[in-house]
Amino acid sequence: MLLTPVHIRGKRKRDPPPTPSSVAAANTDKAPKKMKRSLASLRASRLSRHRTVLESLPAELLESILLYSENLSLPRSSHLIGAKLSGRATMLRLFMLAFHDTWNQWFGIPKTQLHGPRPKQKEWALFDGDALFQSAMLELPWVDVDFILQAQQAWSDRYARGRWYQHSVPFEDGYDQLNHDHQGGFAHFHAHDCFEADYKRALQWPAFKTEAMSWGTHDLHPRARLPVDLITGPWDEEKKRRLFWLARGGFQMGGEGQNPVPWEIKLKCLENAVINAEEPDPLIINCLIGNWIFLDLPEDIVRKHLISLDRRLEWGADEPASRAILRRIRNTLDMFMQLPQYHHMPA
């Protein structure tokens, strides 16, 4: 008689599991060896794996899309697209495109050469060009005065090589040491040299000289906006030169069809240009200070500045030219506060 086997738990021993080191050794022996890849190739593969169709386009095609669309958001859409469109040649072509219509219409024509009856339609409607596009370009951080002059020179070489150009800054006798033909002529224009000649003349002007004279031309649409940092200051040499280029080019502050300038920006301009300036700069005053800056200012803040100006004038430590500027601004602030309908700065 056979006995029935009885299974008792724990009696049948199993082999112990392999140790981690032995498993790793076995896997190492069986697994194929990986090929070593450089860090650059690894990054390139990851970038291509997640790259969009637009990012995959060559830089030349992306530039054509940018120029055709005039959409400044395209370079900001991704770091890769921004890098492809960051070449100086691309930026110059974009700037030239923004200002082409205005430059082509008014190249070399000073404001003093405009004659005839005043048109019935809005003045800004007579100007070619896109004011919003130009404003957006002027606000870009890499657009400085050297870039603007380079773009203007490249444009004139291509579109206005033989056209007449006349300076738009008034010339006075005694400035012949500038060694520049102020009368201009055919093929006379050189962006850098003409700008330097005009800028050196403007540096010799006393404050408020531009108020009673017609000067400048139309290098930008009259409804184009100035970058805020050029209005409020402070101004280093590059900003002063860029501000003069824009003032000579015919920008308008608070003009018809423009959005009103916030009073905070007006006060900041007044404070940095005159009230708190160690020595007011006549060039800044000639480029910026006008009736627009005195309108719609808070009365309480104006009174504080009047007290500050009175104390500074009473102290008498400023040079005579600076004292004349401070007194002129003080009287104008007081007049505009009392007579808001008055629209001319006092002599």
C-alpha cells in the first residue's frame, strides 16, 4: 500500500534569488555596447525632435516671411526663430521697409520748402508710411542712432542715389568751420556726415530757439510715437543724438490724431530736463519742450515744482543761461496753471 504524500509548507527549498551584482554582470554581458555620442549631436537631435515646421525653415525664407508680414512678433515666437532673424542685415532691411514710403516721399525736402495753400484734409493724412510700424521699430532695444543712420544710408544708396538733398537745419554765417556744404545738391546725401553737420549746428543753439523757427524735415510719420525713455530721460550722448535725429525728422508730441501723453511722463520729462537737472541742456529743451508738456498737469504737483524752482532761483548758484531757462519754465508752468486756454509759451 502506497502512502499519500503530504505537502508541508516550507519543506521544499527554492534556490535563493541572484544577487544584484550578479544580475548586473549578466545583463552587462548580454546587452550590446552603446555608441558614444557627443554632447553637441545629442542636443541637435533633441532640438530637431521638438522643432516646429516654422522653426525648420531656413533663415532666408523666414526673413521673407518677416518682411512680407511686417509682424515683429515672429522673431519673439521662439529662441530659434529669433536667432535666425537676428542678423544685422535682416534688421536693416526690416527698418528700411518700415520707413521706405515716408523717406521716398520726403527725401531731401525741408519743411521750409513746402509752399501753397494748406490742405483741407488732415495733415497727417498726406504722409505715406505706417506710423504704428515705425513706432514699433523705434522702440526696439537695438535701434540706436548708428543703426538708424546705417539704414538710412543703405536706403539712399538703393533708392535715392541721384536725388536732390537739401539740409533741413537752418544755417547761420560763421559756421563754415564745419566743412560741409549746407546747400546740398544732387547725390549730396551721406547719412553720417549730414547728420554730424546738423548736430554740431544744433549744439550751438540757445534754449527755445526752435520754438520760433521752421526747421527739420519728414523722416518719420508725424503720428509715430517716441520711445518713452527718450521722452523722460535721463539722456546720455547716444540718446541725445537719437532724439535730435527724431526731432529733425519731424516727430510731433501731442499732435492731432495722437494719443495724449500721460501726465506722469510729462512731469518726468520736465524734472529730468529742467527742474532737477544740474544744468539744463539746451538741445534737450529744443527737441522736447513745447506747449504739450504744460497741459493737463496736476495742480498740486505743479505748485510743488513752482516752490522748488523759486527756491533754486533765489539761491542763485546757476549760470545765467541756466537761470534764464529755469525762470522761463517757471513762468510758463504758472501761466498754464492759471490760464489753461493759453496756448503759447511766454517770451
